[in-house]
Amino acid sequence: MTYLDKSQQAAERFTELEKLLADNEIISDQTQYQKLAKEYADITPIVNAYQEYQGVVKHLDEAAKIIADGADEEMVELARHEQEELTAKKQELEETLDSLVNPKEDEKDRNLIFEIRAGTGGEEASLFAGDLFRMYNKYCDAKGWILETMSFNESETGGFKEVIFGVSGSGASKLLKFESGVHRVQRVPTTEASGRIHTSAATVAVMYEPEEVDLDIDPNDLRIDIFRSSGPGGQSVNTTDSAVRITHESTGIVVSCQDERSQLKNKAKAMRVLRARLLDKMQQENMDAQAQDRKLKVGSGDRSEKIRTYNYPDRRVTDHRIGFTTHKLQYVMDGDLDEIMEALQKADAEESIES
């Protein structure tokens, strides 16, 4: 079966899933709904690329007819020019579709868990952490991926001291795996009366969410505490003891979740985060030695490394690992990360060839 056949199948399944996800019976069964919603997110990039491919093919056919007719020289010249551009675009989309429906073994999609934490800079750092969360949220929305908030701790000014969320969808792990590290912002805080530029930071950790076979946790190694959730400044947001704190005794890793009103849902989310942190700890230990040999360390996952600066006065975003700079800061903060992601992928591919 060719990649075009697989793309056509994905488009037909996409239409079927749209109907299923609007069915009240499916909506009432959250387990089934989440399963179908994930499948929908996984094939959305394939369908988007396939629809664009079909549009290009249609325009190529129209250009060929104008050229064959030859009645209007000016129209023929325009059609030839358009034909060149469309042919290149068609080849690009064919390669994209092939990689989407036939992923390499080491590029298969994995669900991700993000942790964004405010770093140096006080309240301004927490506001920046909130800006990063919104940036990733908009990027995921544009890509058709599912972003699921798992836990958050708001600051007094409306930012986040910490926010944890999951991301799933076709191609998400391939692109977002590079985001771990220190993100730095340079701007005038809203609280700064003198207009001086401050530098603040937030740390982003990106972890693969393990499959059941990846990790085995001994239940006897867990301490589970139940408490009442609260909002910023200790404000109560729940009148029942539904918040959950899980401690992994062997490693000392602690995970809390309180954004759901259901204790069971909070426990399930906390366990997902714990499993991701445990798998990540194992991978980091293996990666430390390997990363020393990498020149650019694009995908090293070093959380202490300053990877990117967002400079508001110059409207500049710089990724320090690859020396990439764009002056489209507002577009980036609005979730347009494609240019940065493509540059990182290219650098990582070149580095892999050299090493």
C-alpha cells in the first residue's frame, strides 16, 4: 500500500471519527471518547497534508490545461511559472506524507509530558511561565494535537509557578522533544515603574510518557496522601479532600495533582506524571554520558542549559544551541514555532550524520 493510499484511508477515518466524537453515547463514555480523540489528533496532520496535496494536484491539472490550450501567451507564461512552484510543493508534500504514514522506528510518536516552572525573576518569571504555556497551547492547537492540563500552581499575578500538561498527536514528540532547558525572557515587567529591562527565566522539562511495558512500579514503594486543594494565596478551590500527593519512596520523587474535583482522576494524573518522571530519570542517567560527545547538544535534554532567549525590546528570539535568530517574537509567542522547530530538526539531523 502506497503512502497516498494510506493518506486516503486516514482521510476517510478522519471523517468517521468526526461523527463518532459528536455522538452523545461516545461522549458519555470518557474512556472510549479519549481513545478516539487521541486517534483523531494522531491523524489530523496526515489529513491536513493530504488535503493540501490534493489542492496542489488540482491546481497542477488546471495549469497543464492552460499550457496545452496555448491560446493566451501571457496566461501560458503565468501557468508555467505556477507549474514550477506547484511541482516543487507537490514533491515536498509527498515526502511529508511518506514520513507521516511510514515513520522510522526511532521517530514513532510518543505522548509527552511537559513541566514548566518559574525560575529566577520572581513574579515576572511566573508570568513568563504562563506565556510559555500559552505559546505551546496555541502551537498544539494549530497542529491539531491534544494538550491536556494535568496540574498547575498559579501565582498571585496570574502566571504559573508550575504547570504540568500532556501532549499527544502525530509528530508532536518529533518536534517538541527539543524544548527541554532554560528559557530566558528580557523585557520590561508590568510591575516596573522605571521601565528598566529585566531578565527572568523559566525551566521547561519534556518527558516521554511511558507505555505500560516501559516501567514497572512496586505499589509498596508508593506513599499516597490525600488533602484539600487550594488556589493562589491559600484560597480554597475545593471543599472536599480530592487533591492527591504521591511520593515514590526509593527516589524521593513527589507528584501532586489537584486540578480535578475527583480524587480518582487526580490520582490517575499524578501516577502518569510520576511514571514519566521515573522513566525520564532513567533516560537522563543514560543520556549524560552520551551527551558529552555531542557538539550542539540539540537533543541532549539538559535542563540546566540556557537554550533560548525571548528579547521583547528587539522582538527577537534566539536559540543558543544552533545560533538561530528570528525577529518574529510576537508570532512565536502566538504559537508559530514552525521556523524554530525546522531549524532544530535540521541541525540535529546534520549533527547525527557527523557523529
